[in-house]
Amino acid sequence: MQQAAGFRRLGRSLARLAHTHFPPFLFGLELEPREIPVFAYHDVDADVLRCDLDFLERNGYRTLSIEEYYSAARETGKPSGRRVLLTFDDARRNFWEVAVPILEERGARATVFVPTFWIRGARFSCRPEPPESDAFMTWEQVARCEESYLIDVESHSHRHALVYTSASLVGFASPAALARHDLFDWPLRRRCGRDEAGFPPLGTPIYEAAPLLSAHTRMLEPEAAADACRLAVEAGGREAFFASRDWAARLKKVHDAAVTRTGGATSVARSELGRQVEAEIQEAVAAFERELGRKPRFFAYPWMLGSPESLAALADVGVCAAFGVGLDFRRARSGRAPLPVFARYKCDWIRFLPGLGRRRLQDVLPEKVAAFFRSQHLAH
């Protein structure tokens, strides 16, 4: 099971790689006259960020606010020099503790995209703290970014959620998997008829998934089977259960027996999925209004550009433009969305831009290939 799931994960990743737009500057060519690259950071390494900003400053690149980028993307006049937009996803503590001091020290503009569910320390509500909230910024820190001249604050959805899209098992929540995969790699799961986010309990079965805002289908896993797997792990000593070589086969046997006895996954109606997508966006907007006193003007999709329904929902709540990732360039340039959409490059492409000290692809290709195989997502 695990080997087959691994091959499916690799196949999906290779398909995404094949659809990714690789900019000419990555291959040593110049920027197009009106091109303004947009780069996305996640966890920030202080030395890497300083080197990136050194490179940009040395080569005359100006960092833009998101409003400046939005205006420049629609301008028709003469290009006004080298410009980039730096964006930071997820609003983790790492952004506040590492990136913000460096950006302030260097006077660099940036945008942080905030997944509102995960932000702790609500200022204007009695909302309980989300799970694993210590990994994220507080609303007070987000507000201080909002008040600064340098850092713009915009939306990164509410829960940054994945949902199950099939009944195909990809594995179980084991100690090794929990240590290896990021918080956002774990799809929403059903507990007592409600969605639950965050790291799952040991033994939880994991199925093929997709981003909620991009999904065309959603499957609800069989809760009885998930409970049976978790109980088996609990009875087997929790972490000690995974010491045996055949733990995955044993859990699959428990899972399959429970499915036979109580039933398998069920499909969510398309209309209900649409309501869940709308609710995800509306929750994010409501949190901005409650904590920051305004609606978000821009939206960065987790993982990839969303479905046509989610793009329409963004337009309905007044979002001006949406951002995706490298594999979204074709959709972004099609002009068929109900609002302007832009795609972003990974931050490690910054120093391939034209200029003194630019990197050469052939010098880092082995490193990039190795990183690709190390970073396969768990379920999608």
C-alpha cells in the first residue's frame, strides 16, 4: 500500500512539475520589458533572506507593495526599472521573528498572506486557540505589520485546508510521518461529524486529497474505520505499536474490517462542497474585518489557484486579485477568471534574476532535483 501510494504521489508531483512555468530568466535570459516577478517564501532562513536582499539591492531591484504591484501589472506606459514583489505565506512565528526584523533593517517592502484560522491571540473575540497555534503569529503581531509602512497583510484563506477526494489510502499517521510532514500536509478529518484540522492522532488513516478551494469533489472518510485504527494503536502502546515491521499491514487489516462492517467513504454533494468553499472564504474575510477592521483586498491560494467557483466567491466578497503558484501561469494568463490572477515563483529563484552574481541553473540542478524528491507531499 505505502509503495503504491508513494508512486502515486511521485506521479502527481511530476505532473505538477510538467505544468509549471519556468521563466526565461531561470535559464540565464533577460526579463521581458514589463515583467515584474513575484516570489513566495514560507519558512525563512535569515542568511538566505539577507543574501536575497543583497542581490536585489546590488542589482537595482525595487521591492514593491502589493498595491504598487497591482497598479504596475495593469499599467501601459513605459516600464520604470527593475521591480519585484516579495510575498510570505502562512504568517508563522518564523516570519515575525526572522523576516520582519530583516525587512525593517533593510527597508524592503513585502506582503504576508495570513491563514486566519491559525492566528492566535484574537483581540476582538473569545475564539478558542487553534491547535498548534504556537507555530503562528498573534493577531497583535499581524496588526503591527498592518500598521507598518513596509509590510502588507492579505488573505491566505481561513484553514489552508486539504480535503479527501477519494477512498484510496495513502498511509496512516505514524510517528515518522508526523515528524516528516508539515502541519498543512494533513487533510481535514471528520471527528463526531465535524471537520478537525491540525496534526492527526496516531493511527489515523490518510486518503488521497486536494486543496479545498481547488477540489472538484470531496469524500468524507468512514469515521468508524478511523476510530478503529486509532484504538488499535492506543491498545498497542501508541508509539510502541509502530516498532513492528508489519504495523502498516496490521492497521490496514483493522481499517478494511471496519469498512466492511460499517461502510466506506461517502461523497459530498457538489452544492454542499460549493457552500463549504464559500464559507472558507467568508470566514477569512470575517476574521480580517473583526481583527483588522477591513476586508482583504488580495488573496493568495494555498497550494494552487482555486476552482472557478472559489474564484467567483472571491470576486463576490470584493477581493481585487488572486495569486497562485508556478503551475498556474497558464490559467493566470488566460484572462478567463472573474478577477485578475497572478502566479508566483519559489523564493529560491530570486538569485537567478539578471544581475551581478546571478546563479546558473547548471550549478544547482543536482541540489534542486534532490530537494524535489525529498519534498513530496503526503496526500496530494
